[in-house]
Amino acid sequence: MTGAPASQVRVRLDLAYDGTDFHGWAPQPQRRTVAGVLTDALGRVFGPGAVSGLTVAGRTDAGVHATGQVCHVDLPDDGWRRFGDTLVRRLAGLLPPDVRVTAAAAVPAEFDARFSALARRYRYRVGDAPYGVDPLQRRYTLAWPRPLDVARMSEAGAGLIGEHDFAAFCRRREGATTIRTLTRLDWHRDADGVLVATVVADAFCHSMVRSLVGAMLAVGDGRRPVMWPRELLSRGARAGEVQVAPPHGLILVGVDYPATPEQWAAQARLARRRRA
């Protein structure tokens, strides 16, 4: 596994962002992305070209939010000694208000934000009230035009738990596996009436979470039977009838890691083999 060069230190950054005005995480020419503004801010602290190896736990799509995103970056050792203790405060003054670095810590080179992760946790918020959603929550909550049955949706989600080929719910990428282990997919209704899905897996393929939510919504409003999402697992290819839920209801809320550097390295080796 490749770690930080001898003259650099690996740093874990914890982030939160409102994805509304970003074209996703990944850098794109002439487009505003989370990675782009973060790299620019780090460059202003440590100098042009001094930052390398920016790697994120989950590459969120355009419009998707995060309260618990994690990435790592390799920074100059001397710069970290100078600015490490004040980096979070410095970045608060350099980053735009829709992205915050909430923590920064030096970690052993064995840490890989992407491949060392054990699980990613997402939430999706849906409002099915007759009036729509609270105006103050409209950027983070999908308004659904029909009443939704929480019990039916959770029952449908339970049928997808385990290791499966989720090709029916993914936008396939050449050479990438669509086999994932889903450990949680359930729904509850908050005190304010908003439905919240919690979705946890070792990793997610492209559009998987929003496709799963789209299938659950079709079950919840009665357009599809409870077992329909599970039956789609036998397809082995993208199911065109599955509606991909809009991005603004989706929030990455956390990433789980093993406890020790030895476990980070072991998990990274295992994850790389699985993704291949």
C-alpha cells in the first residue's frame, strides 16, 4: 500500500458540506466541486503544489450533502508542524460557507480514507405532507406527492440486506464490480413527519443509494409490491424502471473505520481486491 512520502505527513480531514451549489465531489474543469475548493484552500495555506494525494471516502454526486465525509491528504511535514494546530480555523477563513473542515489530524500512512473504510452511512429525507416540505428544509428534503407507508418501505428494504449483485440499482462503470454488502436499509418517521431512510453498506456503486430510495418510494406509495425491489436483484443489469431519487434529499452522515493502523492496512488490501 502506498503511504505518504518521507517528507510529507498524511492528514485525515473530516468535512461537512451543502451540496446544492457543487457539481459533486470530484474535480471537474470549469465546474465548482468540493474537492476543487478544498484543494484551493489547502494550497493557500501550504503553498501551490504542496498538497497531494487527496482521497475521499465517498465521491458524492452533484447536489448530495454530507455531515460526515472523510478524506485524506498528504501535506508537507514542515508545513504541518507550522499550521497543523490551527488548520481547522485557517480553513474556516478560506473556504466558502457551504463547506467546512470540522477536524484535521495526522494519521499513520496506512490510513486510506477510501479503502480503509468498513462502511458508509447515508440518510435520505422525504416529506409526504399534503403541503409539501418546510421551506427551511427544502434544500435537504424531497417533497413526495403521495402518502407513503413506512412499514411497507422498511419491509422492502429488509429484503435487500446482505451481499448481492446490485447491478439493477447501479449505473455500471467499466471494470467495476456491482457486488456490495448492504447491512441496513430501514425507514422511520421523525417527529416533524419527515420520513428518513438509513442506508449502510461497505461501499456503494454509482447512483446506488438514490436508486434504492427510488424503488422504496414506489413501494411506499403503492405502485409496486413489497417484494419488487428484491426481485430486481436477479436482473444482473440496470433496471430502467427504477426511478433514481433526486440528489438533494441525500446526506452522507458517517464513515466507519477499524481501530488500528494494522487494521486500516488489512482492510485496504481486502477492499482493493473486492473492488477489482
